Amino acid sequence: MSGKPVPIDLVPYQELIGDSREFLRVWAKEGGPVTCFINPVPVGGDPAGFGIALVDCIRHGAKTWARATGISETEALARIWEGVDAERARPTDIITEIPTTEKDGLIH
């Protein structure tokens, strides 16, 4: 894939999102690194809350992959966990910090 990134249209989901606050944006380059911008404030002071949110994202991801590809949700979830376990065992990128302001608190 190439070209400009296409943002996910959240307008149809405004009611679902309600007064929620965004805490994570993620981009992936084909064959390259993943870029993440994280704001921990909406998740809370305990990093375990971030872990809980990520597991929720993984479960939603499995459902989405199942719908998009026709594989079962169970198979999609198993493959996602395989990827998580592989990345935990041998990280493929280096975590870097970008300049931040006190206001945004974002880390890449």
C-alpha cells in the first residue's frame, strides 16, 4: 500500500464515543516500524489500565479481522496473541521519545 494515510471516519460513531477521551493513535509502515502516540491521562495513573485497554483493543481487533477476512474470531485472536508473544520475546523496534510539551504528554 502507498499513498496518503486515510483517517478513520469517527463521525458515524460520535454517540458511541460520547464524552470518552482518546489515549492512543497508531500508524504502521509496510515492513517498517509502528508509530504510537500515547496520552496516559485518560487511562489513569496505573499503567495496568493501559494493559487492560490494549487487551480490549486486541479482542475488538480479532472480531474485526474475522469480519474482514472470513477467518473465525478464535483463529484471529490466536494469531494476534502469537504476534504479541513474538514481539514481547524479540522486540522489532526501538522505543524513542519525541519532543513533547507538558500539555500533550505524548510519547512515541
